Amino acid sequence: TFGFSSAEVLLFGVAANVVAGIFTFGLGYFDDKFGPKSLMVLSLSSLVIAALAIFFMHDGGKVVFWVLGLFLCIWVGPAQSASRSFLARRIPK
């Protein structure tokens, strides 16, 4: 639980959604320029790295969770949007 109160969990949830939304929009350019497959690989790799960092550094407390948790949230939206973009380009018309 990282010692979070209910209010801190709610605040983190709001921050996570804002960060994910901003970076999803921002990394759409990367999808257009390099293709969705590249963005999916980058996003999924970064998600794994962030999750492992949170797992192994869990004794760092709230600050570590905030920093690494929000870093993880950066990649959630782009992974989802790139996978949709990838399928849209692959499905025959």
C-alpha cells in the first residue's frame, strides 16, 4: 500500500490519468512518424521496466512510487492507442 491514505490514492489516480492522457496525445506524433509497432515495443518495454523498478524499489516509500508510478502511466495510453492504430492499419478494407 506504500502507506497511502484514501485521499492520496485518489490524488494519485487523478494524476495518473492526467499524465497518461497528456502523453497519449503527445506520443501520437511518434506513432505517425515511426509506426505503431515501434511505439508498442517502446511502450511495453517501458511498462515492464517501470513495473520491475516499482517492485524492486518498493521500500523507497511514497516518493519512489509516485515517480515510478507516473513514469509507468506515461506508457499505458500510448500502448493502447498504438495497438488500435496497428490493427486499423492491418484490417483489410
